[in-house]
Amino acid sequence: MIEKTLVIIKPDGVQRGLLGEILGRFERAGLKIVGMKLAWPSEELVGQHYADDDDYNRGVGERALANAKEHGTESSEDPLAIGQRVRAANMKYLSTGPVLALVLKGNTAIQTTRNIIGGTNPLSADIGTIRGDLSVDDFSQADIEKRAVRNLMHASSEPAEAEREIALWFTAEEIHDYQTVMDKVLHDPAWGA
Ligand code: GDP
Ligand code: MG
């Protein structure tokens, strides 16, 4: 299934000079860059990106509580309030400087991109993934310091999210449909048959 997905290299990735390294990993996997721009997003745009959804915020809060418990710090804070705080921290973090927004296209692009990026929490992200290899942070530490976790990247998690996020960050004219020399080998069902 050929899919498109939205990827953001967050401000820490831009600041740390990791754009080439990160783009190279997607290119080598065979994902095609069909949209790309450096953008300094407003808090308003980031607020739409991380939609203010109670169920989603509560889910993030519940995960943060479970994570804190694992680390021996029990808390009775309302999960929704924690999720809202994480969202607010993310809004500041993402709008603190330029980000690189990308649309990647290819077979199973949504899940493949997330596999390449690795788990959300840098501390437990697998070695060999972008977050596992290139970031050092931890949810617990970020939550204690009441800041966003510096995990370098965002990527859409499923088709409806990808569609919504691509439309939020890119106009139709900014997405380019073009052939590459690799298309035949990667995507033509007749190749090698
Ligand atoms: P992703 O799709 O893997 O990026 O993860 P989510 O969609 O669940 O969360 C969105 C973003 O919120 C993550 O990339 C993190 O920056 C942040 N985040 C999620 N959960 C937590 C948490 O428990 N603590 C903190 N500090 N940040 C979190
Ligand atoms: Mg997500």
C-alpha cells in the first residue's frame, strides 16, 4: 500500500545539525521525499497539530503516570491535567525555532517511518533507530522538569492522522508527484517478475 506520512524534525534536530543524517536514513530506506520545507511554526499551528483532545491528553497523562510509577514516583495527579501540560510543553518546544517538515511517500510509509524513528521515549528507543542513536532524554526527567521530552522527531501514526497533518502543514502545490530511478525496483509489481 503506497502511503504518505508527515514527518517533522523538531527544533533540537535542526539546532544540532542532524538534518543530513536524518534525511539520509529515510532516503536509504527507499522513502521518497515529496514535500519538504523549513518552517518556524507558530504556537497556534502547533496547537492544531497537537489537537486539544481530552481523550488523547488523558491517554498521554496515563502513560506518564505509569512511567513515573515504574520509576518509583507515585503521583495522584489527574491524568488529563498531565496530558494538557505535556501538550503545552510540546507547543512551546515545537515553536521555539525552525523545524523541517517533510512528506514521505512509499510502501507502508507510515509504519516504516515510525520504525526508522524508534520509540517515543529516547531512553527506551531501540539502538539503530534515530531516537535510539541520536537522542538522550527520558519522559520522567522531562516530566519532573515540566518540559517537553527532546526526542528529535514527529511522525504520523496512522492514515487518518497522516492525512490531517499533511493538510495542516502543506498546501497541495507543495507536494510533488515525480518519478525517481528507484521507483521501478521498489514499487513496480512487474519488476523482477
Ligand atoms: P509519538 O507519536 O511517538 O511522537 O508520541 P505521542 O503522539 O504519543 O506523543 C506526542 C509527543 O508528546 C511525543 O513525541 C513527546 O514529545 C510528547 N510526549 C508524549 N508522552 C509524553 C510523556 O509522558 N512525557 C513527556 N514529557 N512528553 C511526552
Ligand atoms: Mg503521535
